Amino acid sequence: MSDLSAEYEATLLSKSTSFNFSAVNALLDGLKARCDTFIAGPGTGSITHHVEFSVEARYPNQNWELPVPLRVERFDTVDQLEQLRRDFHRHHEERFGIADLESEIEVVSFRARVSCRLHEEGVRALRNNAREHELAPSRKVYFAGTGWIDARVLAQERITAGEPIAGPAIIESPVTSVVIDSGCTVERRNSGTLVVLPWGMSRASDAHMLAKFEVGHR
């Protein structure tokens, strides 16, 4: 499962030559407060969390802005503002091959991104609920050109590896539902991967002879 994250943005035009420190810091404090609310709400129980700040900046009269990461959460000194100006020049040169090192810059908006890590890094097995919740044996499904028909419903973990399942069918997994069209078959590999074979092919080992669609399973 990926990290839980959110982004917050606020607009405030600020020039490096007339930087409104108090207004900018109030805005950044507000963005940080929104991130803290996210951590205490949806991010409750996360093992770690991280907040990153960035700006959208440009040269005066430029028609586009560049995202530039901020090294600080608040601007307390002129040196910190000068560091942002140098960072913008560097990003501009990396992107366009040129930078006006003597020019002032304009910051158009400020952004905060909060990320909450829910689990330790590494592959985690998905919980299998097939034994906890019995599936209905069939479900009405609409297929273009066919209309409404009763399709078999099977739990992915309960399909025997190598056993061809003819469509129409619905394969339920912990993360998704896979629809098998009429005329197609599906086989489950030992790894848990589903191999969908079109037009009545019956063996996954022959799938290299035709285009195939694999639904990965971890």
C-alpha cells in the first residue's frame, strides 16, 4: 500500500526585492496547520510522516512558473530568501539551459505536501477475505452486444492453478474485480497471477502464440 498523502496550495505574489516576510510566514503556517490536521486525521496511526514545502516561481514578466523545493518551513532571514533565489536560478538553468543570475524572482504560490507512511517498506501480502465472506455464485453483468447475463463469480484465491475458467465470469481479488468476457478463458498461475486468454484458448502455456493480458497479483 502506498503512502497516504495530500497537497495544499495557496497563492501569494511575492517578489524577492520586496518580500513580505510576515505575510509569507503566515501563509506557510496555515499550510503547515492543514498538514498537521491531515496527520492527526486520515494519517492517524501512521508510523512516520513528512511535510515538504515548495513554491511556484518565475522571472518578472515570465509567462510560466517553475516548481522549486523550499529548504525551510518559514523565512526568518534574508539569507534564506537569497538561497531560494539561487535555487530558482539553478532549476531554471537545468530546465532551459540559461539563467539570469542577477535577476529578481517572483513567487506566485506556495505548496505543502504531507505524506504519511502506513507500513514498513517492502512487499506485504494482501489479506485474503475469501473465507470470511462467501461470494454469490453469480452476478448479473451487462456485456456489449450480448446484454444482461448471469456471470459466474469466483474468488481468485480459490481457483485451482492451471484450471481453465470459461467466461462470462467475474474473478474477485482483495484489490479488484476482473471481468472475463464470453469466449475468453482465464487461468490462475501458481504465483496467483491471472492469465486471460481470448477466443477460447484453453492453455496458459500457449499464450505466447496470441496477445495476452495479465493481471498481476502480489
